[in-house]
Amino acid sequence: MNTDDKNEKMTLKKKKIAVLTSGWSIDYVRAVLKGIESVTKDENVDLYVFVCYKFIDQKNTENFTSYNIVSIIDYKEFDAIVFLSNIIEDQALLKEEAKKIKKLGIPAVSLLAPLDGFDYIDNDDAPGFRNLLQHMKDVHNCTDFAFIGGPENAKESQIRYETFMEFIKENNLKIKEDRLFLNGDYRPAFAENAAAKMLKNKAKKPDVIVCVNDYSALSVITYASHHKINVPEDLKVIGFDNISYARKSDPSISTCDPQHFEIGKTAGLKILSKLNNKSKKITFPSKMILGQSCGCDICSDDQKDSFIEYYYSNDEAENFNSQMRHMEDLFLTNTDSHNLINELGAFFEKRHYFEGSDFAMMLQKDYVKSFLNSSTPYEPVSTIKDNVISVVHIVNNQKIKPCLFDAKEIVPPYFEDEHNSVFYIYPLVAVDALIGYAISKNSDKLLEGKRGYQWIRNLCNHFENFKQKCSYKILSEKYLELSTKDALSGALNRLGYNTFAAKTFDSNKKKNLSSIIIFIDINSMKQINDKFGHLQGDFAIKIVAESVRNVMPKGWLSVRYGGDEFVIIGQGDKTEGQKFCDDFAANLKENSETLKLPYQVTASTGFKCFSPKTKYSLDEAVSTVDEIMYKNKKAFHKTRGD
């Protein structure tokens, strides 16, 4: 491409194609995306891949909240939509979105499952599978066949079983009941249990075990290997789907290619209007792919570096687990939400191998507010309609400042450039709430295995647990405040004295600071109670407490030590102690006169400064100051003739 062409391409508005998919069938998703990219690479196109996961929640019910990420899609901003309809678990949402798109007249293609009103690209599992079965009979002389199936309600599982049974019938073969294992769940355990039953008696094992997919085939081969049954010498195994693991395993799996790459390529051609085919449906037949597990001596190109791939895969798995552990540590060791947000950015700046060199984590604005301030209420919502905050924002491996922007823009402006890009969008779900989403630009490493699901669940659980931890901390602090505060005066009570005052006294010692302790006793308290009643007595206590607060320096503590006694603890010297007593007396006199009480409120005080080297405990120091106050009190009453 010459310079003029490149400049022209940069000035053209990019086309945007949205792809809605589940994140579970990774080989299928990757193959389709590669197919689409093969026809968009010379076009000015960005792909937006919305990767969703159904999960089972705490109530043991299906949770489809992640699919609500479509709430950020403004379809008018997109040139075309591709639905991987056969693996989208929320079919009700799929139909609703299809209606919106159809109404807007936006081109859309449905893959492997029909969607009303749109072009439909399908595959036919039967041709390649039938050829592979025939290959086992004609080339490898297999007559004793066994079959391990998948879920009864899965279309591909049913078609493969029906093709298998038709093959058995057409070739006049007999199938024993104990050779059929149906209604599986695609999990390794089902295939391993089936293999265990069939291979228990090695003398009566089948010639070949036909598996509904390659994962089941790998499970059977693994079980056989652990029980000293060699594949393909002692037992032949075949699968379906042509996944990457099947090509890299030893032996490599004889399987069928469902042509997902070609399906993705055709979808790309259709939505770019480059396919002169008026048919609403196009079907691709599966292709037989021979490997070693059937008995053929065929080495896969992917198998040549199998050891390196195995080592690399294990290393990546350990790195991912390490990433998850460090992420957990980050949330566990932090107690401040503002600090945590800052450290999250630093964490991902250092560790973003799986997230990619351009990565962002968007959280709903209201969720961030409640996260930063646990006392701010947050009403969980299942859609994203307004602004989001990029609490983590990595561009070209460097952290940049978080920003606020409209969720309808989907990706931050810093992510956009003149090159074709693929944006992988992962919904962030906390129980039934859609708290935000994450974006990886041009990196599909989170798609590998179950990484995306684990990454989302771990991160969101950490956020929620941290919020709960902060809430518990606030509640604990409020409880401590209530339990250590005297309700009448607002000063600390004796529990507060034991909890905080001793710590302050000891802390001053450790900091090599002198401590001031002041003892206050209200004068003539009995006469006030006897003559004017206990309500007025309580009022006198409140007045004294208020005067203490009015003149007490910041950082000092006041304690209601007894019924009409207060202890003040702070840091300072004799001058500050005397100043407090003078200011307190003046403020108390002013308050009494302002209120025009029928009695005068006065108090006797005493104070002493204790050096940091004192051997006194707090109780001993308070007792010493109490004696000083008592001498002053006697002198006060003597001058009044009491």
C-alpha cells in the first residue's frame, strides 16, 4: 500500500462490526473471528467482540446477567452484526436484539442456528463424520464400534449420534447396548467413566471408540494411557471439531473439521456485501481430518512442537494462577478504597500479559462512588446506560489517568488508531448486577480455556468482598464510637478511657513527647441535684462537657471519668496545661452567664505534665492529678466558706 492509499484509508471512517458470542467454545470462536478477519484485513474495519458467560449463581439458577452488556451497544453506530447464535445461552435476549437490529435495517448474519429475518450460515456435521466412520471400517477393519455422546438437547450431539447409527445400519454392523453412552455433558468425567466401563475387561474392548467431540476423545486416550492401553495399537479413538489440542496431542486425534474458519470468512464476505449469493442459508459440509489415533501414521504440523507447546501451556497456566493470586493479595492487603483503585492501575501496568498491551477496566459511575465511599448507597442494576469510569487504563503498556466517558462509546478514545483492531469486551458481573466491563485490544489470551470466566468472577468477587469489608469496618468503627462514648456528655466513657486514653499516653512516651493530664470536678454538684433536680444536674454536666470541647486542642481526649468528673489527656507542657485550665474556666463562666441559670456552674481543675520517661501508668498518673485537683477544690470551697 503506497503512502497516498494509506493516508486515504486513515481519513475514511472505519466500519464497525459487532460480534456477540459466548466465551465457552473457544476454538469455534477463534476460528470464526480469524475467518472474518481474513476478509476485513484489507478493509477499514474494527471488530467489537462481546464475550458473555452464563454461570450458575448462589441460588443454583442460571444467571445471564453478563449478556446485558448489549445495553451499551448503539446499533446505529455499527455497520453489521454477527451472532454466534448456536452458543449464545440467553436465547430470549438474542431474539430481542435481533428484533431491534431488523427494525433498524442493519445487516446481520446468524451462525450455526437460524435467526428470524437474517442470513444463516450453517455447517453439516454428517459428511465428514460419515467419511471418518467409513474410513475406520474400510481402512482399519473396525467392526466393533462404541459411541460416547453429548447432551441430548444439543443439536450437534444429536446429529453426530444419528449419523453414527445410520452408518451402523447401512454397513450391517451390530451395536451392543453397553457400547452406547448417551446424554453426556461434555465434561471429561463422563467420557472417562464411559471408557472405564468399556475397558475394564481388556479382552472385550471395542475396536474403536467414537467420541462426540475431541475433548471426549482426549479424555478416553488419557484414561487408556493410565491403564496401559495404547492408542492406536490396542484401541482406536476418533473425535470431532478439530480443536487445537487434538492436533497437538500425542497421538494426534483423527477428527472432523466443521469449517468454522470458512463460516467466519463467509460471514465477513456477506456483511461486507462481497458475496453474490442471494440464498438466505449457506451450509458447509464437515471435512475428515486424519491423525494418529485412528491408526494412520500422519503427523500434524502442530504436533511437531508439541513438547514446546506443552511446556508453554503449563507455564502460561502457572502465570495466570500467579496473576490471580497477586490480584487477590492486592484486595486483601488494602483497607482504603481510594488507595486500592490507584494500586489496581499500578498492578495492571506491571502485570497485563493476559489482558494485552492496551487494556481498560470500566466501572459504572455510581458503583465507583459507592466503592470509594461505603456509606454511599448503590442500587444494583443489570444494564449500563450512562457514564463509566476507566479505573484501570493501560495504553501501549503504560498506565494513563482514569477518565469518565459515555458507555455508548464502548472503547476509550486512546484505543482508537488507523489500524484495524479487535476489541474483546468482557462484562463484569457481581451476582445480578452489571458493574462494568473490561476491554482487551488485539489480545485474545483471556479467551484461552476458562481464563476469561475465572478472571471476571475473581475480579468481581474481590470488588464485592472488599466493599463488604469496608462496610464492616465502618459499622465496627460506629459501634466502637457508640460503645466508647458517654451519651450525656459526648465525651469518652470508661470503656473509651481504657480503649483510647491508655494508647494515647503510651504513644506519647514512644514518640518522646510529654503528656498533659487534667482532672476536672464540678463544684457543688450535690446541691444542684438536691435543690434543682437531677435534670438540671445533667444539664450542668453537659455545660461543662461543652466548655471542654470549646477549648480543647485538636488531638486531645476528654473522658467522663465519673458522675461529675472529667479527665483530659493530651500532648504538651505546663504552659499548655495552664492555658487549658484558664480558657476552660473562662468559657464555663461565659456559658453559665449566657444561659442565665438559677445556679452557677463552676469546676475545680488540676493538671500535671508527665515526661516521656515517666514510669507512671496512666491510672497512676490520673490518680496523682486527682489529688492535685482535690487540693484546689478544698481551697475553692474554703474561700467560699463552704
